[in-house]
Amino acid sequence: MLSRTADCLFWLARYMERAGNIARGLEVASRMASVAGDEAGEEEVWRSLLVAAGCDYGFFEKHERAVQDKVVHWLVFDEENPSAIASCLAAGRSNARSVRTALTVAMWSTLNDTWNELRKLPPAATEGEKLPGFLEWVRERVLLFNGAAHDTMLRDEAKLFVQLGTMLERADCTSRLLDVRHEILEPTADGAVAHAQWQALLRSVSAGRAYQWVYRDRLQPKKIAELLILRPELPRSLMACLSDVAQTLETIAVGQGGRRGECHRLAGELQSRLHYGRIDGILKGGMHEFLTEMIERTAVLGSEIEAFYIKA
Amino acid sequence: MAACATGPGRDALRQMIATVRTRKDPSPVHATPVAYDEMLGLANQVPPAAAYAQIERWLANTPREELLRKRGEAELLFRRIGITFAVYGEGGDPERLIPFDIIPRILAQAEWQRLATGLTQRVRALNAFLADVYGGKEIIRAGKIPEALVVQNEARRPIMAGFKPPGGIYTHISGIDLVRTGPDKFYVLEDNCRTPSGVSYMLENREAMLRLFPRLCHRHRIAPVAHYPEELLTTLKEAAPPNCPGEPNVVLLTPGPFNSAYYEHCFLADEMGIEVVEGADLLVQDKRVYMRTTAGPKRVDVIYRRIDDEFLDPQVFREDSLVGVPGLMSAYLAGNVALANAPGGGIADDKAIYPYVPDMVRFYLGEEPLIANVPTYLCERDDDRKYVLEHLDELVVKLCKGSGGYGMLVGPHATAAERADFADRIKAKPGDYIAQPTLALSTCPTLVEAGVAPRHVDLRPFVLSGKDVRIVPGGLTRVALREGSLVVNSSQGGGTKDTWVLEGEGPLEAAISQEQQQC
């Protein structure tokens, strides 16, 4: 496949996943803000969402305080923010447009319709009580896009690069969501205060019910951390996402007669660490340190994939 | 026939068409002569042209609202597929639909056979001319064409001198624009030997008609066109360099999504199952062309390029080209990759060279041209220029380098001020202009808001030259939708029609029951 096509598909998938992840982050944050109790607590919730989304610098250049309507606008509509949902959709669409022949009609029309609808929305569409409905719509559109990709794409390299983009972005998102909340998962956290936050964290990765199915137990910080980092059953855990990346890279390599590079080695290394890792060990070494490293290594993996397949 | 009583009926249909045809031309000096209507002839003949018998009945029996509804359906179809054409510099949404007229333009099998033979002849002569211009220049030595016209021509690419592309073919894909003024009178209006576009509309128009009017299509036994992409791919493979091992890797080179014909580039590549590449996807190493793939560089053998000569290779042509491939020409001249069409083919379709094409046919093939040229005055010649300046109100004046209907004066429809302006321009740069008589272009029944009316049409068949010359029956019919307008270009408010070449003698007689269902 043309490298440019692979590049566009990889980034198209990343942008779509990112748009969905921003919507998830906003859903959780608005829920947590409503139970935060005081103004300072509320601001902390919004600030940590900005950090998790990796766009706090840009925000604070423009605004002084992290208050709800400013943060929501920044993360949904503001064109100066490359991670805003609108920016992600626009970037995804422009990637898609330049590889129209590599996309299926179902993928293109889902993306194009979403982009068109969002463009027509007035800023008031995310105000107050309308916010949850809007965020749900975004998540649904991303689900529809992923479903279209899964159901309609030919089983060839094009689909594998879409898969790589989605999974790498998803791994990155889970690490970041966990990292900004790592204090509430430390063994020292106060259970009574943290319970609502634990719930919110699980919800942000659609894992509220999953926790119960896997552990059948009261919420415990250690188990939450284990679920989100190490359990292969949870579709958004680091383990699930990164082993998917490793397998996808392997499938591509097999299809190319065994051609492999640094990205394959690194993906395998990350997968093994998660596969053979224990949660006690991670907590002992410090969860923040572990997650920071995972975020970094995931980014390196992304560049290595690009270096090997796209920019070679 | 009772079920069909809501149609206008034959008399009313003829009345509608006749009213428009006899309306006074708004231009005060010379009225455009009455045009030949491809359905009704010059004088509303009864019966209509045999090929149109069924169409006339269909139009007479179908209510206007029904036709308009079908047109709406067609538009929806085109919008959904995303067939757009970009018009820049006029403000508004640049992504526009080319209007599609649901009434087909029909050619009888015999008419088409004559055209096909003439087109084959013409394109063979054009290829022979190109080989000669970049080779021995015999036609110049024989005094058939002035040397200056060739040597000083901007479309000539000196780098091509002495190089012979595989098979001696330069223009693999030619779009020959034809116009008609009478039952047997076809003229070549211009040749396109660079990167002619529009073939995707020919294909999509047929798809739309088959979907909208399956019965009508069936009854007409239309020669199919859907195999065009296969014929094109075969032609491109035949262009591969002789040293190409095995199955040639063919790609389509596009300037990118902002090009007006980007949709067509993707469409054709998709139909042929080949990659659409941009300049940056290709690289040249040791005079060989490769495309960057996820599995490393992959050799490219044939490039169906849809970018202009000037932008192909910044090392040879325009240095500022960002859409080209540095080193491409070195690989081409080394015989390691084929380009279709060959660079420098523009000299064969240049408007100043055009008047000499009939002589080329005689010179290279020893045959009389089967399709005539439109008589053309070269403003560069003193006698011609004098005549042109005296008869500006009768002539169409064209810029030699212009395309898409820009830089053109339609004398009878122009104001005195516009004519004066063109007179000045001609005097300043006579070599840039040619002039032709205003032809009474044929008309075809066309759906307009008020009902059915005659509108002027032209025809662009696509001629493929490989080991053989291949022509898919028909081509793209363009129609000037504005009443009285002679300009069919899509950038100037033109639309398109499906072009039907009938197999056998003519349409099948419809049984009454079918007729009613059709309504």
C-alpha cells in the first residue's frame, strides 16, 4: 500500500478515536464537577481534564481559570485547539478526503455527515443540560465510524493501519486518564472521598459494569488500577490496546514476508511488560512513574511505526 | 394510451421546441442561423429521426412534472456519489455539480461508425505528427506546415527531440471535440492531446440513466460504455517500456484533492484497480521510478499522469512545481518508465496548429480526412486578420492558449464594446488568436423548467491509442443549458447528457403495455 495512504488512514483513525476520547473525558469531568462540592474542587476537575487531554498549555494562554463553559468550548469547538472535537473531525475528514479510494462509502459518509452536522451546531448546543446529549452523540458517531471500518473494510493493510491508529490512540488516552487521577488510586487514598471518583474513572473507559463482571467485589483502588492497566478482558485497558497494536504489527509483517523493524520490537516489549507485569510491582515503583513511562513509550512506538512504514 | 394522457402530446412537444427555434435572436446584426435539431431536423420533420422515434414518443407522453421529478432523482444520485467539479475564483462553494440532463443524445449505429473511422484516422495522424515533430520534421521540410509555427510553439518540449516513446505513441488518450450542423455534417472543433477529462461523466451518466430509466434503455439497445476503464488499462499496459519485466505497475498521477478533476482521477483509478499517487509518493533513483509503499519502494512502470507538462518534473520544467517528481524526465528519457500522455503532445492540439491537421492526414496517411475541420482564420496571416477584423460580428474568436471557454468572443452575441476590445487585442498580438465562423451547432431536446426545449450540444469521444486504436461508442455530450448559448463548457454553465449509440438499426418498437408502464 502507498505510504501516504497508510499515513492518512492511521491518522484518520487516531483523530476519530481522539474525538471520542475527548467526549468521554468531558462526560466524566462534568459528572465529577457536579459532585465536587466546592468551586476549587470543581476547577481542579476541569484542570486535570485539560492535562489529561494534553492541551492545558494552549488553554491557559487564552483563559485564566478552568471554568466549565470555557473548558467545554475549548475542547469542543475552538479551532485553535488541535485536539478539540471539531478540529479532530476536520483533520480526520481532510485525511479521509485525500485517500477517498481507500475508504469505504460507509466510513466516508459517517465521517462526512458528522462533520457537516457539527459545523452547523450553534455554540449553545453544548450549554448546560444539552451537554450530556451532545457528548453522547459524539461517542455514538465514533462508534458508528469504528463499526463501519470494522464491518466494511477489505481485510487488507488499509484496515490494519486504521486498527493501529485506533488502538495506539486509545492506549494513550487510557494512560493519560489514569495518570491525572493517579493519587486517588494510591493505597493511601481516602476511600470515602475517592469512591465517587473511582466510579467516574471506570465510567470514562466504559468499565463500570466490567469491574463487577471481572472482580465481583467492592471498588478497590488496586483492582481498578489492575483492570485498567493489566487485564486483557477490558477493551480499553493498556494491555488490550497495546497487545492489539503488537498483533496488528505482526500481521502486517507477515503479509510483507517478515519485514520487521524497531516498532515491532518495541511493541513486543511493551506487550510483554504488561503481560508479565503485576500490579503490586507497578504500585511499588510508583504508578505515576509507570504511567509517565507508558505515555512516553507509546509516543515513541507511534513515531517508530511512522518511521518504518510511512516516512522510510 | 389513456394512462399517458397527462403528457404534453406530440403536437404540443413539437410546438414547444419550434417556439424556441424560431424566436428572434437578440443580437441585432446577424441572427444565428436556424440550428439542425438532432430529433426534428431543420424543419420539424415528421416523422423524427428514426433513432429518436422512441424518445419523441416518451417525451410526448410523459408529464413535465414527472420528468422534473426524475431529474431531481438524478441530482440526488450524483450528489450522493460526490461527483463534483471545482470552479475556482467565482466565490461560493467551489464544489459544484455539473447539471445532468436526463434526455439522452442519440446516434444511430451508421452515424457512429462513420465518426469512429474518422476519429481513428485523425488520432493516427496526430500521433504521426508528434513522432515527426520530435523526429525528422519531414512535414516541415515538405513545406506543409510553417517551421516557425512548430519551433516557436510554447507547447513544444525541446527535451523530447530525438526520443521515441514505446510503440511510437504520444497521445494515448485523446479527447476529440466534435460539433454537428446537419444530418451528415460533423466537424472537429478541437483536439485534446494533453490530459483530456470528462470520461467519468460519460460513465456515470450511463449508470444514472440505467438506474432511472431501465425500460427506455433496454428498448434502445444501447452500445455499452462501461468497459472503458478496462480498455484504458489495456492501453496503458501496452505503453509500458519494453524492458518492463512481467505485469507492468500502472499508477495515476494526480495533482491532489484540490484539482478540479480529482473526483475523476479517483474514480478511474478505482475502476482500474490502480493506485492514485501524488508527486510526493514517487521517487526517482538511478533513473528508475518508485512509489513509496508501506513495504518499501515499489517500481513503477507506467504513469497515467493527470498533471500538465510544466509541473511534471521541477528539474526540467517549472522549478516551483510542488506536485511533480524530481528526476521523472530522466527516468522517462532513459526508457525506464512510460508517461501517458507523452510530454509535449500539446503541440498537436494547439489552436494554431489545428488548421493543418487535415494536411497531416493527407501527408502521413495518404488519405482524405473523413471528418472536416471548422474553417479557421489565423490572425497571424495578413489576409486572414483583415477578414477577421472586418467580420468580428459573425465570427467566434479564440485565444490559441485558452481552454474551458475562457478568453473567447462569440461575435454575434457580443456587444460592440466587447468586439472593439477584441479587435485591439488581435492587433496587439495577432499570433495569439484564431477565428472561426459561428456555426449553427446542432440542438437536442433538453429538459428546462418550462418543459422540453432545444439546446446546443457538442460531443467529446475518447480515443485510446495503444497497439490498436480503441474507442468506446459515444463519448461525453455537453449541452449549453442557457437558451441560445453556444458555450458548452462546464465552467460556463454547461451540462452533460448521456450519449447513446444504438446497436443495430434503431430502437425496438414498444408494446403498448410497456409504454404505459414507462409512463
